[in-house]
Amino acid sequence: MGRRYWQQLGLTLALVCVSLSARAGEMTCPTDPRGPAITPGLILPSVQGPSYGTMQYRDGSIGLAARQIALTFDDGPDPETTPRVLAILDRHCIKATFFLVGIYADMHPDLVRLIAAHGHTIGTHSDTHPNLRNLSQASAQREITRGFAAAEAALASAPPSDQARLAPFFRFPGLNDDKSLRRWLGARNIATVSCDFGADDWKQVNADQVYARALQNIDRLGRGILILHDTKRHTADMLARLIVTLRARGYTFVQLQPTPDARLRAAEVPGALLPAVSKVAKEVTPTPLDAASLEPAHPLR
């Protein structure tokens, strides 16, 4: 089956997901009345390894409606800033996608479980965050494999519903992709997820600059996948302000999610990077993080 088929399937499933959550979405977020209580899901098929994100891929659109934003965070988890980012997302009832680095998942498995427990999608971002283009194919494949293994190991003691948050989604470190590696991922039914715009928060800039660049890039395209980094203090410093401003400008948020059978399809191929999750437990609403104690006061709430 071709790429267009899987993209159309993704759009169809996304509409179903949005429809199913529409009634819940009519409820407002108890700590942010400008937003809904539920973040609608946008389904990304991963079979045969499609590549998403128009910053890099001409056919990489995920089919967002006007003024829809998918928040994504790279390079964590980080014990200082990741809990702050999670608290802000909790307060505004937004679910996002976190692309984790394997060595940090190994160091902070409790934070990996916390991300999953709070309902966020988890993808991977290699083991040590090298430029994979500079490695041999064998070394690059080991980096990717170990990244998935680290996230899986961190979630091994979590409920099955939280284990299922680990999606067959991969983001290249530094967005330095490689066609051979994308084909290798595709053979394992792993999707490559890039972005539509960023905010330069990986640079030596302050929170105001990150905020301004994010708004400028978002307004230029009007929809898309935003790449941020939950390891950066200035990102956490401006995140609540960005969310408030975007909602005031009529933007809404969606969460990138895999198809219901994505883990099974990723597990059934030779050289699988992910096992199937055979039994998903009933989800339990996570305890909200204490945002007041984790986030510095900001005039825009």
C-alpha cells in the first residue's frame, strides 16, 4: 500500500478521534477556561515508515486544520526542566509528544514514567544524540535501537496503558536525517517525525526571544508541528505565555498519536525495535503536578 493510502487512513482516524473526544472537548480546562479539557488526537500512521514535517519533507504534511498546533519536545528527560514543562502542560490541559534521548531515559526512568502517566506520547531521539550522518550505518542503527530500548526499559514497570504511550516515532538528532536510515526505520514500521517550524530554543537565546520566534514562525504558516526542547530553562520560562497567546489568537492544540495497531505492526517485522503491548490497562487520571511550585510566576497565565 502506498504512502497516500496511509496518510488518508491517518486523516480518517484523526477525524474519528476528534469526533470521539468532541463531547469531552466541550468541557473547559479547569485551570485554563480558554482551552478544552481534552486535547484531540491526530493519528500518524507508521507502517512503511512515512516521514512527517514540511520543514524537511515536501509531502510531510500531517493534515492539520488551520490554526492547529502539535507541541513536541526533544532531548529530555531533564530533572530540572521536564517537570516544569509537564506542570505547565497540565495546567493548560495540553498533551504533547516527547522525543527522548536514551542515556537520559536510563538516568531518569522515573521522569519517563511521569511523562507517560500524564498522558503524553513518547517517541525516541537516539541514544546519545549524535549527528547520525557522521556515523556508519551499523553505528547509527545501534544508536536508534538503544534509544528505543532505553525508553522501553524505563517504562517496563509502568502500567500497560503507560507502556503504550511509547510510539513507533523517531526524530533524527539535529534533524540530520539519512535516506538509508529512513528506509531502515520504514522496514520496521517506524515513522520519522520532523517538524514544520521551531523557535531556536536550542541556541543561546533568552525566553523572550524564544517566545517571539515561535509566534513569528507559527503565524507565518498558520498550523503545524512545533519543535521545542524540554531541557532548556528559557523554554520552560516562556511556555505558559506562548500557550496563552496562541489560544488568544484562536489556535488550538492536538496531540500526535500512533494508530491503535502501531505497536503490533512494529513488533511483527524482522529486527523489530519495539515489542507489542499485549494488554492495555484502564487508564488512571494522573495526579496534576504542582505547577505553582515548579514554574516561576509570569504575568500572562
